[in-house]
Amino acid sequence: MAEHLGIPATEFVERYVRRQGTRLSLKEHENGDCVFWKEDCVVYACRPAQCRSFPFWAHALKSKGAFKAVSRGCPGVGKGRLYTVEDILAIASGLRDT
């Protein structure tokens, strides 16, 4: 993502990454939006696996209600390509493997 933004990796980490327990995470705005969300994803072409797999996260797949709750928070959910159940499960399991 640093390369995509045209900045050194050290600057990327300093500006956009925070430590969450033992892991690193992208920073968020006060409202919970990713720092790269500006009317659209600024780093869409090189977004990380967690972003590529959204909205097929385990907590969102627990029920229709859970999925609807997640989709209310993202204007892109429900638009574009339709996924088969097999595709969704493969995407979700791929995230667990990363």
C-alpha cells in the first residue's frame, strides 16, 4: 500500500498503522471508518485480505440479521457481482488462513 501511495514503508506505518494487541491494524477515523475511506477506497487496488473478504466475515455470516446490520454500514454491500455460497465460504475460509 505504501508503494501504491508513493510513500516509504516507514512513513506508511507511522501514518496509517496502529498496534492492536500483538497485531498491526490500519488506523480508523473516529466514526470507525478506515483511514483510506474517502467517498471510496483510496487503496482499493491493493487492499489487504481483510478488506477483500468484506463483508464475508464470520460475524456477518452468522445470520441474515447480522449480514443486514453489516450491510447498513457499507454503501457497497449488495451492489455489483453476486456470489455463490461456495464463493462466500471460500473467501471467508481464505481470510481465516491468512
